[in-house]
Amino acid sequence: MQKVIETSGICKKFGTTTALDNISFSVNESEVFGFIGPDGAGKTTLMRVITTLLLPDSGEIEVLGKNCRTGYKELRKEIGYMPGRFSLYQDLSVEENLEFYATVFGTTVKENYHLISDIYSHIEPFRKRLAGQLSGGMKQKLALSCALIHKPKLLVLDEPTTGVDAVSRSEFWDMLGKLRKNNITILVSTPYMDEAMRCDRVALIQNGKILAINTPQSIKNDFSSKLFSIKSREKYKLILALRSFSETNTSYPFGENVHVTFKDNILPPSLKGYLTDYGVDDAVISESEAGIEDRFLELMQT
């Protein structure tokens, strides 16, 4: 399978801060590859290196068969980039922005409209509206349309759904799935663990280091402990109780529940009585299937 991105030992520092620490990975043609991690993990720096906007301090990187250091002029014609912040011209209308970006890349909206038709149809009724007056979801769709209008081979999306409502997030990922039919490789970064399940493969990244690369299901399957979910109406007291319990290995809040692992990988018989004595007399305990977040937190402890 053809490699669209190949990196080896990428490092990048800003002063004394190490943003990327020996990053190595590859992305296959027509793959949806996700970088999953919290703010400050190094995702944006990596996206800017891949799109030739930053040079790494060391390491090798090839995109679409070209070296990012020497082939950046050609690469920029073949990459579509959607940064995390809305960066289009807010004092231009929707259609003016789209036409401008098409012209920059030497094409026309008509020529590649088939690529964006499903996306642009949502905002076409507002084509005369200034981009700065659009809602968050509409801005997102316009930015994606502008990133696609020159028919790139690689689409790089840096946290494209941050600050967007849940419905728009879901619609956005549905649109990305359809783009694969046009042989467009998609690299996306996100802090949302649930979005990882929409990718073919994901890399978990924290403090500039890759913790794991695999399919989302395989990463979930690699969780090494038996996981329990505990619920109580007094969640904060429950967390304090679990973290003071001698048999607890890890405990993290997950929504209304607390996910817990224990040192002997079994549910301690004394737990229920301990929680009752602590003042948590309504705890509901069940075994739970690990998610990507659980595996991410486990890797951070190693």
C-alpha cells in the first residue's frame, strides 16, 4: 500500500519546550488517520510540520513522495489544510472566499464542485453572507470547502470540530467518510476520544510523544486490566473514597461514573463495606468495557 506520509525521528523545540519528541509514523493512501490527545500534546505543531509551515529541528519527513524541506512548493499545491482557528476572510462573503481560494490554486469552483457539493449544499443558501457572520458549524463547512476546492491529495485537519455542537460534529465526520471515495487521504487531530472511532488508525500523543499507534478497536483491546464502573449520587465523595482505598490501582471520573482498576485485577470483597463506612451507601458496581480514554490514561502511567 502506498505511503502518503512517512516520518522518522521528528523533533521540534520552542526554546526549552519540546513540542515533538522523536515522532515516527506513516499514513497510507486513502486512510483516515487520527492524532488523539489533549491540548498541548503537540498535535498542532505536528500538523504544521506536515503542511510545510514549520521545519523540524531533526528527523526526516516525506509527504506524497516529496521531502518537506526541499519540495515544499510542490507539496503546498497538493495539500488541503484546515487549521484549528477559523482563518478565512471574515469580511468576504461565503462565495467570495470559495472563489478566492480556487483562484489561488489555479482552478475554478465549477471544476471541482463535485468534491464539495455535499458539504457546500448546507451553506449555499447563505452564500452572500459575510463569513464572519456565520455560525460555528457553518464556518467549519466553509473552511472545509475552501480546503478541498483545489482537489488535494492530502487533507490535513487540525482539531476541526473544536467548539462545534454535537450534531455538527457528527455531520462533519459523515462528510469526511464520503471524501474517501475521491482517493483523498485524511489526517485529522482531535482532543475528542469518541472521534477516534471514526478513524482507520489513530496515534495517541501526549507531551510530544506517541504512546501508541493502531486501529481504534485494537487500542481498546490492549487495555491490560479488568475495568469496573462505579456510580453514586455523591460522585465526589465516591472518588475520594476510592482513591483512599488500599486496593485501588487507578480511579478516574467518566461522565456520571468512576472507572476503577484494582491491584489484584479483581473486585475486592471488602470494597462495598469500605464505601459504606466512608458514607457512600448507594454505590452501584459493574464490570465495564475499556474505551480509548481508559487505554490512553493507562499508557500515561507507564
